Amino acid sequence: MIVLEKRPQPSRAWSLATPVLAVVATMVFGGLLFALLGKNPVEAIRTIFWDPLFGEFAFYYRPQLLVKGAPLVLIAIGLSLGFKAGIWNIGAEGQYIMGAICGAAVGLAFYPLDAWYVFPLMVLGGALGGWAWAMIPGILKVRFGTNEILVSLMLVYVAEQLLASMSLGLLKNPEGFGFPGSRNLNDYPSASSWISQDLGMHWGVVAAFIAVIFAYVLLNRHMAGFHIRLTGDAPRAARFAGVHPGRLILFCLGISGALAGLAGLFEVAGPAGQITIDFNTGYGFTAIIVAFLGRLHPVGILLAGGLMALTYIGGEAAQSQMALPAAAIQVFQGMLLFFLLALDLLTNYRLRLKTREVA
């Protein structure tokens, strides 16, 4: 019979190979899913992974990769810091929403003033909004020992209700003829995050690259990064080394919330343009896949964010060109995390054939 045997040490080869194998397995089983739906699986996979980069309309799709990838990388970088320390923030979607609400509120408060300091204040408001929302599960965990997974996740639904309330209430466009939603920030130059719409560049893309560099330096060149890695690998040793668990929890959740809030701000001030009831698109949950697909490494997360952005752009193309249902694309993206977690088991365990003992 086949048994799992724990490895003396985690396999570095399997650790590096797992993301690649997970992508291949997703393509294979995703192709089977598309075949069951009556679509050509080879054509579907080509439309998702090849056409946005090298197809006939690649000139249109390529800039969109930066737009889609930037918020995923920003949020995943913040999540990875906590995950490395064993702090599980699953509510980045709520922090993303609150960052968008707070940042947009700051910009709309200055409307129609045209001043250079409006957008920096919006950035500050977005970061503080996400940070404050992340501090709720952080403080509850430190003070009362609550589970940060459940608290952060439940706060997502609270944030969604606040989003609906703001779209219909305080931030509603007074000149919108009664329709829900705020003013369009792209029509307000001081509050727009776009650098160049033709190139798909906005300040969120710049922030994503800065976040990758910051996380790499923090984890590899700073004592705080050492404490994060030590806490995740050996919690008891971390206590003996003088690591304060409560401070580390607040630090990791705070950074994670601030980056998620920034992602929300850059999205509402750029591609989305306004606060609406359906503003959130699941970036906070998808970023969890990106973080693990990138092996919680800043450079890996950058590459994984590009890959996930490719599935978004290619998935939209497959929906329009091949009439694939949106749910099938979401299942396809979910397969990526499923296979990643399943194959990751082989990093710490090996499969062994063992003869069954005869009584």
C-alpha cells in the first residue's frame, strides 16, 4: 500500500517544482472541465494563457495585466508577512474595501479643488482605512485571544454592508440622478491615480513594485524580518529570542491591512473610478492564492501576481470569445490553489510503497 513518510527536512526541489506542477495540473484538469462544458479545451487554455500575451489583440490586453496584477501583488505581499509568522489574515477583502471607502471619501471631501496634495492625502486615507480595519482582529487577538481567521473573515461582510451604505448614502453622487455610486474620480484630476491609461500605468503599479522591494529588504536585511521568519518556523525559540508575540501580531496585521487599503484606494481612483455597491471583485481572496503560489517570497509573489492577472484577462477573453460561463473561470482559478496545496504536501512528505503485513 502507499503511505506518506515525513521527510527529515523539507525538499527544496519539491518546494520549487510545486508551483510549476500546480499550474500544469490546473491546465490539464481545467481543460477537462471546459471539455465537459462542450468547449475545445486546447482553444480555451490557449485563449487564457497565450492570446493575452502573443495573440492578435495582445496590444490591448498587455496593459491590462499591470492593472489587474498590481492590487493582487500589493495585497499578497502584506498577507505573506503574516503567513510567514503564522498570523492568518483572511479578511484582506474587507481591508481593501475600507481603504477604497476612506481614500475616496478624502478625495470627494475636497471636490472640486484642484491641488497637488489631494491625492497624497487620499493615499494616506486609504492606508489608514485598511490599517484600522485590520487592527480590529489584531487587538481582539492580542487582548482576548480571539481567532484572527474568523474575526477578519466576518469583517469582510461588515465592510460590504458599509460599502453599500456609502454608495447609497454619504458618498452618493448628488448629480447622479438617484443612481447609487459616488462621483467618478477619473473626472477629477487631483483624485485620479492614473499615470498613463494607454500603458496601463497608475500609481498602484509603482506601489506594488515598491512593496516587493520593501518586503524583500525587510525579510532578508532587517531584524523584524528575522523575527517574522523565526516566529513562523519555531514559535518557542522566538519567545526565548525576545520576540514579543503581541507586537508582532499587530505589526503584521497592520502592514497587511495598510497594503490592502492602498490597493483599494488605487483601484477606486484608477480602473474602477468610483465607489459602487459591487466595487469589490474578490481581489482580497485571490491574493491568498497569489501569496501561496509565490511561496510567500516577494519575487515569487510578483511573478504569481502576473500569472493570476493573466487568468483574469484571459478568462474574460474566453468568456466573450467562447461563451464560457464566469463560474467556470472562477473554478479554474480555484483549481490553482487546490493543486498547489495538494502538491505542497510532497515538500514535507514522500510517498512510499509498503507491503501490507500478514496476520
